[in-house]
Amino acid sequence: MNKITCNVIKDILPLYIDGVVSEDTQKIVDEHLAECSLCRDEMNKLKKTLVIPTNEEIQQETVNVLEKSISSIGLWLTEVNKNFKDKQDLINANEELQNTIDTLTEQNNILSQNQAELTRLEELYNLDEEYADYPKVAARIISKDPGNWYDTFMINKGSKDGIPTLLQAKAW
């Protein structure tokens, strides 16, 4: 019979270690290992590195992995919940700020209207002082001539209010 090379024995060694080779193959490998120290060393290395865990070890490792995974998921969900709460807090704060802006805008508009009214009243007061010798009647303009030739307008006062017909009026 021909001598089997170390390469062939190295290919068979994992099956030999697991005990799944035929009796004839086992005898050939035994004979080769008795003569070859390199292949014996290779077999010893494979035996050391080839550790098959028991079912109990596999189950325990699976439980450990699941516990770590569940813990990670729990932490992630806690963080997501916190982020949602933070987002809701920001939305509420934003609504409060928007309400404050609306209130301040309304107050600013009222102040602007009051300022315009104060300016108009100051002008009327100055006009009253300038023409202190003339009698005056306050009236509002209710219509104007749309043309550009004459500045004609109607006021909400008349002869019943003591204003003579065709009286010249000054408007401000």
C-alpha cells in the first residue's frame, strides 16, 4: 500500500477527531500519527481549538445574548420616550411663546393707533390755537369728489349744527 501524505492526513484529521471515519481510515491515520510528529502536533492543536459547547452552555449564551438585547431595547425605548416628552415640552413652550407674541403684537397695534390718534389730536389742538379767534365745529368727512379739479367733500354736519350754507372749510 502507498504511503499517505501529510496533506491527506491533515484533511482527514477533523473527521478523525470527531470519530466519524471508518475503521480502515482510522487504522491508516493511527499508523501515520505513530510515525509523524508533525501530524500529531497538528492533531493536538485541532483538539485544543475544537471545543464544542454543551447544550446547557449554548442555552446560557443564548439567554445572555437575549438579556443584553432586551436591556438595550429597554434603554432605547426609555430614550425614545424621553425624547417624545422633551418634544412635547418644546411644543407646549412654543405655543405659550406664540400666545405671548400674539398678545404683544395686539398691544403694539393698539399703541400705534393711539400714537397716530395723539398726533392727529395734537395737530388739531395746534390748529385751534392758531385760529383761536374763529368759531369752530368738529366734523368728519363722509365723502369726497373723485376728480382732480376740485377738492370738494361732504361733512357730517349741516345747518342744524350751526354751519351756514356754502361755508368754506379747512380739513385736517
